[in-house]
Amino acid sequence: MTALGYVRVSTKKQSTDAQMDALARAGVDPAHIYSDVLSGARDDRPGLAALLSYAREGDEIVVVALDRLGRSLGHMVRTIESLGERGINLRSLREAIDFSTATGRLQAAIFSAMAAYERDLIKERATAAREAAAARGRHVGRPRALTDEQARTARTLRAAGTGITSIAATLSTSRATIYRYTEAVGA
């Protein structure tokens, strides 16, 4: 078993020193500590990706706090579940959770239930907001790529034989957008 560590801070103004020291006191060799200096909200965390790629069955990943590991409760739970499926233990120092113990597995199950609850609440709020906006005649969802006038212009130009690339350049949008708005006109 190899003890591996992960530390993360959100900005370059912050230091990983305190987390590194805590992991070293917990028995993690500094050579096996992976780090990121960027927001936890980002998916592209190269240090975490390298750690997860390096970790093998029987290894243990140690973090100072669970919030260092995941960008949200759901992301954290998915990471914990993935590690468990791979036979990799996770231990969090601040929360004093060792996911190899019965208590740790219980806490993981509780986190999982909370993440599912959080997802359901978000879906319910989004549905209620969409229904309220639609009832008031407001557009719901992603903003349209083209205004009604731009869409008419695109269809007129396409019907006149203007090429998709030229129309896209004229309207400062993508070719895919022009195809979507003009597909009824034909090629």
C-alpha cells in the first residue's frame, strides 16, 4: 500500500504549505503528494487527474479535507465511489473519516444520499423556474443564437444561393448555427 496525498488551493496567492505539512504528519511521503492551484469548481484539475491515474488497488489517498477533493457534493461522491470500486481507500484528516472502516462507508452512503437529494432539489427548482417563465411568455433555456431578424436574413441569403460559410461570417456565428436556422430552405 502506498499513501498518496492530494492538496488544492484556489488561487496562486494561497499556499499549499499547511496541507503539505498535515499530509506529511499523516505519513504521506512528499514525493507522493499531488497538487493543484486552481478553483475546485473546475473539472480540469491536472494534479487530481494524475493522482487518480497513478493510484492502484490497495493504495490510500489522503486529503486534508474532503472539500479539497471534489468541486461539489455530487462530484466528491462520484470520486469516492470510483476509488472504492478500484480498491483504493480514501482518508480525510479534518473530518477524521477513513472510508475503509464501517463508519466511513456509512458516511459515504450518507454523502451519496445527500448528493442525490441535492440533485433532485436543483431539478425541482429549475423545473419550477422554467414553468414560471413560460407562463409569463418568456423564452426558457439557452439564449437563441440568432435574433428573428438575423434568422430571416440567413434564410433569405441561403435561398438566394449564398454559401453557408459566407452567411456565417456575415452574421458572426458558426456554420452549424446557420445550418440549424436554414435547413428548411435546402442546400
